[in-house]
Amino acid sequence: MAAPTIVVDHLILTTFFASLLAFLLLYLLRRRSSVSRNRRNKLGSKIDGTLTVKSGNDVDIIIVGAGVAGAALAHTLGKEGRRVHVIERDLTEPDRIVGELLQPGGYLKLIELGLDDCVKEIDAQRVLGYALFKDGKHTTLSYPLDQFDSDVAGRSFHNGRFVQRMREKASTLPNVRMEQGTVTSLVEEKGVIKGVQYKTKDGQELKSFAPLTIVCDGCFSNLRRSLCKPKVEVPSNFVGLVLENCELPFPNHGHVVLGDPSPILFYPISSTEVRCLVDVPGSKLPSVASGEMANHLKTTVAPQVPVQIRGAFVSAVEKGNIRTMPNRSMPADPIPTPGALLLGDAFNMRHPLTGGGMTVALSDIVILRDLLNPLVDLTDKESLSKYIESFYTLRKPVASTINTLAGALYKVFLASPDDARSEMRRACFDYLSLGGVCSSGPVALLSGLNPRPMSLVLHFFAVAIFGVGRLLVPLPSVKRLWLGARLISSASGIIFPIIKAEGVRQMFFPRTIPAIYRAPPSHNSQVRMNRMV
């Protein structure tokens, strides 16, 4: 009996060790397969010292930046059923001295996007038009709002409060993920943008991937160079103050003082605060730290401020919270790139005198939403590229009108030793003071309610012709004829370079530009519902 027992025991031991060895081999093979798969998917592996995260099937769109444009876009695309990953450098409430006035045209876009409640409960103020001051005279310019609901008007507010409301609203959508991090570069493969590389709040380096990356990281964008040809100009700087507990001469109006050498702006940003922006031409500013700026504001600017608010202006200067910001201008000159798109100030800037930046951005978002709506599969690179190129064409009428007006109006409003430029400035003030279409036409352009480039050009040269006509009444002279010719030449020298930078063909002949759509496709709610399911 001993021999069979030994054989059985030996068989059991052999079977045990064989099973153990097979188990170890299976475990090692599975582990090796898992590691190999992780490397292939770039999930949790280290490549060149960078931790890489694959978002592929989890994210449809990456949005870089969550300012006005980024936050509004995140909510809009999220509501469309897109899975959105937003990466913003700083998610605390912004504190800026611009982006505080939304024109009525922009407010209409806000309503269209379902974001109009974001100007509620932030002490935003209704704006119904402008008051214009020059050499002791003034005139009021009302927005042409008769055909709209009573709620439609401009809005002015603290920029940070507005942005935070939109961020909060976007974050309530389950398919929108908002993350604090700094995007350092775009991830490109064979000429196609695949996603972004970024640093998280705690310093971890990650990559995120999606079929479409939309860059809207503001005027200081470090990503725009690969997506457009940036030609940034800085014609002036704004010096910002907050006047407290004072009443503007014309309630619910923005105030523009045609000062020397450049405009001074006032508008309410809450029920107790008025924003003042003093334009200082050129790149050199008086020093704030040394007190040179305060002295400049009190001795040179204060005497030009309307007497009703002069005391509050001087008190704000003495309080010392003086802030400055360069005013940038950059025409849109995109480099169509598969998988990526530029939006907001990262893509296109204009002088902030007319407060048109948010209107352009919100209009762009409406166009992009409607354009992408029928494109269910964003991984179709060829179709996506065509849709993106169409976006650059479709945005032109609104954007170019507001951009051109901002640049031209700023140059007209500048004081100048040149007689022709001074005459153009006076003619502009008096033309707007005539009322009727001479007032409502330009204000409709400025407010974004009538984004028609040809209408802009007609009104601009109507001002020039009006100025020439005044020179020739009652009796023309050789000197006056020469000044009138110089005035027309000066007007042409102002507007034509701006139109050239915007693109003559794009502004006036957009139908000659190739585009998959001539107008955004009709909004299909069923497509949206199917996508969300």
C-alpha cells in the first residue's frame, strides 16, 4: 500500500505545482497585456516625463479658458449634448476693468443662448444709450429698441460676477467638466490637433484628447500662434477707476467725453458704482507708483469731466485704486487647422471704446452652435474641417462691422493738431446730434443691432460729407475747399486700412468665399435630443 500512496502524493504535488506555475504564467501574461494596452492607449503612462490621459471617447470638445467666451460656450455646447472638458487657469472670480458693458445686440445673443439669467442677481444696470460730451455741449443717443421687448437693453456689471454666474451655470450640466489648470501646448499629430497638454492645480502634467479643441484663453493667449497670424497693436491704454455713490448726469446711459487728447468713459457697474476709463494714447503711461498718474488725472483729466461727477472722480483718484490695462487690436486672420478653433479675444480684438467684444464673442457662439448642430460625429475630421472653415466666413458680417466701427470711431474721437482731423471730430459730434437716422443708424451699428458693413461705410462717409458741406456754407473759398478735400482724404485714411485688415472680400463679398454653408443650418432639437440620449 505504501507505493501507491507515494505515487498519489507525488501526483498531487506535481498537479499543485503545475497549476501554480500556470497561474503565475497566466498572471504575468495578463499583466503584460494590460501594460501594453495602457501604453497603446496612453492612459496613466509616462511619456517624456509627462503623465498622459486619454479622453478619446469620454470628451467631444475641449475648451481652453472659461472667461466670457469659454464659459458661455461650455454651457451652450453642453446643453447641445456635447461632452465638454473646460480647462481654466484660475477659477476664482476675475477682477477686470473691461468686459463690463454688454451691448443690446449681445444681450439678444445671451437670450438666444439661454444665459440671460446670468445678468440677474449681480446688481447689473440697464443701459439705454449714450450721452456724448464735447466742449461744454452734450447730446444723448438712444438705442433703437422700439421693436424689441421692454427687457431688451444693454447691461453693465462687474465682469467677474457675470463670468462666475456663467461658470456656475455651465457646471450644473452633467456632461460639462470644469477643471482648474494651465494649458501649456496643443497636442498635434500629422497636422491635426488632437487635444492639449496642461498642468493641473497641484502641478501634475496631463494630456486631454478630443476631436475638437476650442481655444478661447483671452487677449494674452499663448496658443494662438499656431492657429492664426496674430498682428496685435496697442494703440492706447485704459486707466480704470471706480466712482462710488455718485449719480451720472444721464441715468442708465454710458457717458463719453471727447476729451483732449482722447475719450473718457463713464458707465454704471452696480447701483452704487460707476466705472471710469480714461484712454491714454500710446504705449507709455505716467507712473502709478510715483504719483505721476494721480497728478495727471487730477490736473489734466479732471477739468474735462462733467461737473456733476468731477468731485467723485477726484475722490476716486485720491483713494488710490488706479488700475491700467493695454487696449489691444487684432484682426481675425485664421490658419484653418483640423481639430481646432479660435474664439473670443484669443482670435479677434478691437479697441474697447465701443464695448463690442462680448457681442462679437456671443454672436460667434450662436453661429458655431448652429453650425455644429447637425454634425453628430465630431470624429469625422473632413466634415469637421469644412464646418470650421464655414464658421470663419459666417462670422464676418457681425464681427467686421463691430471691429471696423470701434477702430474708426476711436481714431475720429482722438484730438489732433491736424485741422482736417479736428473738423472730422466736430462733424461726427454734430452729425450724431442731428437725431433721426443720423443718430439711430450709427447707434444701431455700435449696439450690434444692425451688423451691416455697407451701412457702416455709408454713415461714416455721410459724416465726412456733412463736414465738407458745413465748410462750403455759406460761401466756399479755396482754403475751405482744400480743407474739405483733406477731410475726405483723412476719413479715407482712417477707415480703408481697417477694412483692408478685416478683408474687403470677406466683409462685402462673403458669398465669394468657399463655405459648406451660406447660413447656419436650422437648429434641429431632435438631433440634440438623440445626442443626449
